[in-house]
Amino acid sequence: MKLYREAKKMNCTPIEYVERIRPIFNEAWRVLDIEYSRFIRTTDRSHINVVKNLAMKLYESGEIYLGTYSGLYCVDCERYYTKKELIDGKL
């Protein structure tokens, strides 16, 4: 959701936005001396297939199920909060 929001601000798609900011991460990996043998994007077909297979295995084992979900979720924090954690009734 955060990427979507930022892309919308830049008047582009989320994929286009990620392409624009990718050099920042590449430079960070270089500065931090982090090496990798393969750069995988979540939009890569191989990644999509692995995630689909994993999700199907989790579904078949009962770990993923249909239901009604609710909660106090903060997109910016990327986490759920309890009512006790609210300050002035806000996340």
C-alpha cells in the first residue's frame, strides 16, 4: 500500500515507481558491501510461481483459510495494534 501511495504521488504505476528507486537500493548494497548472486523482483515470473506454490501448500495444509478479518491495522507502520495501544483513539 505504501508503494502504491508513493507511485500515485509520482503519477506512475507501482512497478514504474520501484524501477525509479531501485538505484538507491543498489547503491546501499554497494556501500554496505552486500553481494548477491541473483537480484529477484517480486514481479519476476519465477518468484510469482514460488509464492503461488507456497501459498497453495499452506492453503492445502489449513494454514490459510477463508474468513472474516478485522483489526486496527496501520499501513504506515505495517502492523496491527490493540485498543490498549491506541493514543487518543488513533493509531
